[in-house]
Amino acid sequence: MADAQAGPRSAYPPPRPPEALGRARGALGALRAYGLIVAMWVRSTMAYRASFLMTTFGNFAASGLDFAAVMIMFSHIDRLGGFTLPEIALLYGATSTSLGLADLVLGNMDRVGQRVRDGTFDTLLVRPVPVLVQVAADRFALRRVGRVSQGLLVLCWGAVGAGVAWTPAKALFAAVMVIAGAAIFAAVFIGGAAFQFWSADAAEVQSSFTYGGSTMLQYPPAVFARELVRGVTFVVPLAFVNWIPALRLLGRDDPLGLPGWVDFCGPAVALAMLLGAGLLWRVGLRNYRSTGS
Amino acid sequence: MSEEGFIELDGVEKVFDVRRKAGFLRRERHRVRAVDGIGFRVARGEMVGYIGPNGAGKSTTIKMLTGILTPSAGRLRVAGVDPSRERTRLAHRIGVVFGQRTTLWWDLPLRDSYGLVRRMYRVPEARYRSNLERCVELLDLGDLLDVPVRQLSLGQRMRGDIAAALLHDPEVLYLDEPTIGLDVVSKAKVRGFLREVNAERGTTVLLTTHDLTDIEQLCERVMVIDHGRLVHDGGLDALHTAGESERTLVVDLARALPPIEGVPGARTVKVEGPRQWLAFATGQSAAPIVAAVAERYPLVDLSVREPDIEDVIARMYAGGKGL
């Protein structure tokens, strides 16, 4: 409205780029938009600095309590399901870091249901940025770094104490394991968010898969019934997060007797799950836009 | 795309499947036609009021025009683009203000929300600066830019929201209840601003409202929707004629008296102690009626009430006076 004689609307708004280039640019644009929104949330959080420091510490301490429980258990026994304390620390640390990363990057996706109910979801749909990106960045909480750093600490302690003969290849394997695990958790988060287009209560179901699933993964598989382990491996491929790869890292046999190459499937499973979750999200969004409820 | 058909709707429908609990596991399904075959055209630069009772289909129409919802049937184009198919691309060209849902950042200064709009919409720096300057001047936002949004009053926040929707130079502006809950001063500022933007920039404006004054002061054309159908499309005067609307003169007399009689053009519709309500036609001036009452009755105080849009539409619909 500033300059009425600005002439033709030249390059603004931007014209549609060709397909392939458009896709690449779209992905970059999505990342940029994610960064923009995250920066806004971080600044919002800093409006309450003291509260931020306290909740970050609280997050760090609360996720550590789980591990404290395991340590107390070990003050009475030497081994749990044949695993030593550092070995469990490795398992626990890897899962905790994976979950922490996924939680940090898109931990508030369960707000989709609430946004749908109070109608604020519509305001996301009129912006020139993918809705998934906006939802992922929604209420980004820097305090969640607490869980990640606590997980990393335990992981490092376990890695040193578990008697693994570390080589660069093994270190890379561990890093990939943690990142693939984070991607798998992320896929579950996205899938859970997608379900909320149908059922507003799906946030509860999703939590039982992620937070519940995470508690289970922090204990060695042999503690749980074989059937349950089988279910977790095949129904929710969360086991790829750390059980299967960590068993290789620790040089142990897998209680299910799966072939050796399965240990390396983490990234592929993560990718497949992300694709599936993305598809589910699209279907969910389309359903929302045709029903509006 | 022609300039006359900047916004085009042809036989647009939106049908919702509603499931209701009818037993332990049984769900009753029934279809609700929220929008039932609407067609209209809005030219570039027009300012149109879109009104109707709650649940008439106003918001559903706006949501289809912005691409939030996909129509069940019919053809819909905004600036030659199908909104539901190219929602993200169209977003650069439209501005939306949802009256009761702010898009501003609660804990951050107003300025920060605008900065995000600039980056998200990739508005060139120079254009952003001049647009912001103009908005600040017309909406009187100067002192508010560095105040966290949570500390703003409702009227200030609404002004802030309207500015946010215009920083990227949209060609169309949709406003859903932009003056709801605002005080008189804020309402006047918002209306003045919208007039200015429309005149200066040629921005097409479509607004829904419950406040007839918004329409009177802003729109030459008004569309009325009821039960998902367009029941009126034309000038405001025509709407009053079609709706046989009436203004109301409320008088406070010195004491309780029998209903006022013998005032030409007005009839007493309600008496409550010393207060009486007289209805008269919208086209008529209140002055002679006030004079006639004051001449024969002990008049203490008075006020004139404009017809309520809801009443006008309700009467219009009950009378079966479509289009």
C-alpha cells in the first residue's frame, strides 16, 4: 500500500519454479521456515529467563531419575537380564538421546488436536509455509536440550565402561544408531499427529508408543517376555532404535536369532517409517480440509 | 482471469458428514450442507460485506476462499487460482484476519511478529519498511511496536493483526469479524484504515461482520447468506427494503404512562415502566418523531437504535423474500 505506482508486480510474489528445482528449493525453504519459527519460540522463552533455566534443569533431572532407578536396582544385583550396568547405560543413553533429539525437533506435534479443536489450526493453513513445518516448530522448547544432554552423558559413560573395543567404524555405527533412532521416534510423532485429524484423543495413543516405548527400550530385551519383544520389533520397529544395533555393538546374541544384516537396517527402517508417516500426514491433512473438523 | 471475476464462485457446495453418538457404539451419520450452491463474482478492488446469522455458512465460505477447506462441488477461483489446489502459492497473494484468533506472538513485541511475516513471505526490505510505516501511521501503532502482544488491549491487538495481514501486499483481504468486541475508537480506526487501503492500493476486501455500521461505512455491496444459500446480493438500501427493517426510538418519560399514540410513522412496540420503544421505517428521519413525542409527553431521555442485522435477515428469511 506504500507505493501505488510501484508498477507491475514483478518478481514478488515469486513465480512458480520448475518441478525439480522447485522441490529442492521447497525443502530448503521448509528448513528455513522451521528455523524462523523456532527462533521466535526461543525468543519467547527468553522472555521468562528464570523459568527457562529451572525447567531445563528439571528436564535434565527428571529424565535422569529413570536411570537412577536402574542404578538402585543394581545396588542389589550384579546383572539384569545378563547385562551389566554400563551396558544398560549404553542402551539407556542411546534411547534417551534419540528420543530427546526427536522430542527437541518436533516434540509438540501432539498439539495438533488441540489446535484443531480451538480453531487455530486454520491460521497455519493460510501461510506460505508447509503446515507440517509449522506444527513441528510449534512451541519449540529449548529446555528439551536437558534430556538430550543427560542422555548423551549416560551414553558416553556406558560407552566407556561397557568394555567395547571402540574403532572409528564402531563409533560411526553408534552415531548412525542414535540418529536413525531419532528419525524413528520422529516418524512416530508425525504419525501420531496425523491420527489427531481423525481422533482428538490420539495424543494419548502416541504417548504410549513413544514415552512408553522408550521406557521399555531402556531395559535389556531379555527381561521382557519373548512375545512382547517380538511385538515391539515387528509391530513398532522401535527396536531398531537401539536394541538390535546395540546388541551388535556389545557383541551379544540377539534373543530372536535374527540374521546379522538386520543390525544395519536402522537407517532404512527410519526412512521407510518417515515416508509412511509423511504419507499418513498428507492423508490426514486432506481429510481435515474436506471435513474441517 | 478478468478484473470483474477476480473472485469467482459457481455452484460451490460444502457438505459435512456429521457423526453423532446414538448409542454405545452406534453412530448416526447425517449430512450437513454448510454451503449449498453459492455463486458470485467480486471485481478487483471491490469491498464487499458478507453477512448472515451464526452457522449460515459465512466462515465455511471464507475457509474455501482461502484454501483451508476443499469444496465438495462447484468451481472456485481467486485471482485465477484454485485455492484448495494451490493453497501455499495463493497464500502470498491473500491476507486473512480471523477476528478472534490472533496470529501475533503473545510474549514478543509486535515488531517481532512483523519481522517474521517479512521473512516468511519474503517481502523485499524496502517494501516492508514502507508498508509498515503506512500501517503504523494509519492504525496508530507507533507506541505499540515494542510492547509485548500480551500487554495490548483487544482493540490494539486487532489493529496489530490487521497490519500483520497487510505487510506482504495481498491483493485480497479476508476479514472475519474484524470489529468484534472493539470499542468505538478502535472500530473507527479499523474502518478508516480499511477504506484507505482499499482506495490507495486497490485491495479487494471481503468482510464478515455482525455490525451493520461496518457495512454501512465500508461496503457498497452486501451479500447475505442463510442456510448455506445466498439470499441477497446488492446494495445495503435494497437489503433494508427487502428485509422491511425498522429503527427503534427508545424514550424515557418522566413517569410510567400508557403506550404513546398518535405519532405519525411510528408505533409503540414495548412499554416497561417509564421507558417505551417506538418502531419506525429505516428510511425515515427520527427528528419528526422525537419532536412529536416531546410535544405531548414529558420526555426525559432518548436514544435511537439501528436495526440489528440479525433481525433484518431473520425477517427477510421468514418473509421468504429471497434475492
